[in-house]
Amino acid sequence: MDLVLVLVLTLSCLLLFSLWRQSSGRWKLPPGPTPLPIIGNFLQIDVKNIYQSLTNFSKTYGPVFTLYFGSQPTVVLYGYKAVKEALIDHGEEFSGRGRLPIFNKLFEGQGLGFSHGNVWKVTRHFTINTLRTLGMGKRSIEVKVQEEAQCLVKELMKTNGSPCDPKFIMGYAPCNVICSIVFQKRFGYEDKNFINLVEKVEECVKILSSPWLQVCNVFPLLLDYCPGSHNLLFKNFKFIKSFVMEKIKEHEELLDVTNPQDFIDYFLIQRSQANQQLNYTLEHLTVLVIDLIFGGTETLSSSIRFAFLLLMKHPHITAKVQEEIDNVIGRHRSPCMQDRNHMPYTNAMVHEVQRFIDLSPNNLAHELTCDTKFRDYFIPKGTMVMTSLTSVLYDSKEFPNPETFDPGHFLDGNGNFKKSDYFMPFSAGKRMCVGESLARMELFLFLTTILQNFKLKSLVDPADIDITPVYSGFSSVPPTYQMCFIPV
């Protein structure tokens, strides 16, 4: 009986493999390693170091190649030229969002980050216009960030220079900025529901970035039938969803259609107009707000925590930044965005932090919106596309010694700040982060305000500081550590 079962399984695999090859044969997909039936190239990919695996494949197959995650082909784009050509030159064709099982379960095709087709286009248009109306890129938002930065300073002062874990404190400030936009409300750092919200967002991102979730995305049956951290992810997401739904309910009861105050108000007003182009349901609004909270909280929190590690590990860089702060801003007023134009070294440091930490190594998966000819290949509609942002941010021709943390990567020979087309930590093209300008503002203002008021002190020798991410899947997750904020 065992022999019969083995034969049946073997024949089934061979049949599936044959059908698979026949189906892909109608198209001219980029080359790649030979996949195994059912599991594809999974065993050839190091889920703990995907970038190194992609680098090795690119050396053999070039900057455009195909990997199979399970039975699904994924076209991988490696290097600036290939990524730019796809996301910018062929932006419309590559503007779909990859349909990963875990995100399908969480977001169900709603919101901004994981919606598709016309729903995504209209949602993005609404989101960008509403954020601009609410002050994105304007002085009004800058004032909110400055005020939150001062609240952060007060909170750090309470540590009295004693060792502390900056993880959640650094999540409170950026989360409050986005909450002030979507809820017209900031929360006290002692608010238990707010603390739970920030903690659960951080934990969700950590789980999503774990190797286990990469395995679950390849074999989605694990999500339904196996124990694992994904169950905690679902539980946390349910809490976040309930938190947001409660706020939306409060907005419904108090809505003044003649005087919208925040993002939720604008959506509810649009909903009352019954626009058929977009699914203006409360479920859609809930997921859209969660999108904004995730994007506006953990991305900034992780970036700042990585920045602290890098600044403590390189005290000579920190000293130069603080000298520039003293010369341009001084100690008696808050930093503002106009200061950035007169602080090339600090601006370069902030950019270098984003380049070096490589927060979204492989970007969120894209999907082709139509049958596409790309270079010499014919790729069918619906094909998943992975863009290696690491290969762009760590390009050795654009950034000499890319493994070294060096603000000089963004300075010219005269010490002036220089831009780089290779700087795309927020992705590029039609699916790039809608909050990029806000994120850059927050990073600059939060870091300069903290360095204006504190000396960063490590509990270990700078040479022993480990900046290796805990995980580098969905996002790069910084390690847990303690440090001291010494008032100056």
C-alpha cells in the first residue's frame, strides 16, 4: 500500500510539473533556476537572507530572472536599471499589487496598500488629495510634528539619563502624528489603549517579517491548519481593527458635513455621496485607516531606532551632526524644515540612515496589470514581481563601500548635499508610499530635536554595537537594546 501511495504521489507531481511547464511555455518568462514540483525554488532560497540568495541568482541569470515560490512564478528585478525601467518607465503595467495569502487574509483586497484595479486607483486619488487638504507637505503638518517632537523630549527627560528601551517610546510620536491626521486627536503616552495600539502594530510587523510568515505565504494552508505566530498576528490585527472601528463610530455620531476635521470625516462625507467608483463602506475605511497607521508608525519607529544604533556606533558622525545643529539652530528654538537647507551634513545623515538600514529590502510584491513585453520577455497579466530595493540602495557604483555607514554618500566634494536617483527607500512609481514627504519630515525633525537635547549613550562599547536586523522579510526589524538619553 505504501508503494502504491508513493507511485501515485510521484505520478501526480510529474503530471503537475508537466502541466506547469506547458502553461508557462506559452510565454517567454525570464530565465531562472529549475523549480521542483509543488515547492518550486523554495529550497534554493535562504529565507533568513533573501538578498544574498537574489544576489547569487542575479550573477547567474542577470538582473531579470524568474523564481517559483511554490507553483507561482515570480519575476525578480535586481539592480537600479531593471527596477527603474519597470516601476517608472513601465509604471502602469507594473502597478498591480501582488496577492500574497497573508495580506489577502488580513486586508481582503481593501484599503490602499493591498487593493487592486480601479478600487486602488480611486482610493489612492482620494487618499493623496485628502492628505494634501489636511496639510501634507504644508506648515500645518510641520507644526504638529514639531509639537510631537517636544512631547517626545519631555517623555525622554523622565528617564533621567537611566537606561531604557526606546522601542515603544519611539513608536508613540509617529503614531500620534498619523492619529492627529486621521482622528484629529493625539494620545497621551500613558494612555493604555494607545500603548496597546502601538505595541500590537510593532508586534504585527515583527511577525510579518519573520521567516515563518515567508513560509506561510508559499504554503498558505499552514495559515488555516497549523499553530504558529500567525495566530497572534490575527489576534493583534483584530484588536487594531476594533480600535479603529470604535473611532469611526464616534466620528459618525459627531459628523458635521459642512466642517470636516480629519481624514475619517472626509471619507464619511464622500460615502454619503454614494460614489460607485469606490467601495465607500465602513469596512473599506477601517482597512484604509489601518494602512495609514501601519505605514505612519512602525516605519518611522524602526528607522529612528536603527538611527540611534548607528549614531552610537559612529560617535564622530554624531558629533558632526550636533555641531551643525548648534551652529544652525542653537539650543533655544525648535528645529524646522527650513533648517534642512542649511544643514547638509545632517540631511545627508538622515538619508544615509534610510539607505543603510534598507527598511523594505524586497519592497511589497507587485503584479502585472496586463500582458507585458519587458526587455526580451513576454510576461502574462497577473504575474508577481519582486523588486530588490537592497540591490539599488547598496549599488557600489553609486554608493562606494555601501556596507559602510557614511553620510558622505550624499555629499559632494564641497560638502553640499547631493541627491541620488538610487535613493528609493519608499519604492518608486505609482505604488510608492503616499506618506513619503511626511516620513522624511518626521525623520529630520524627530532626530534633530532629540540630538539637540540629548547625548546618546550606549551601554556597550561602540565597536560592540550590533545593528543586524532581527528579521528582514516584510520589513527590517531592529534588534532590542537599551540606551541612555543624557540631557545636554
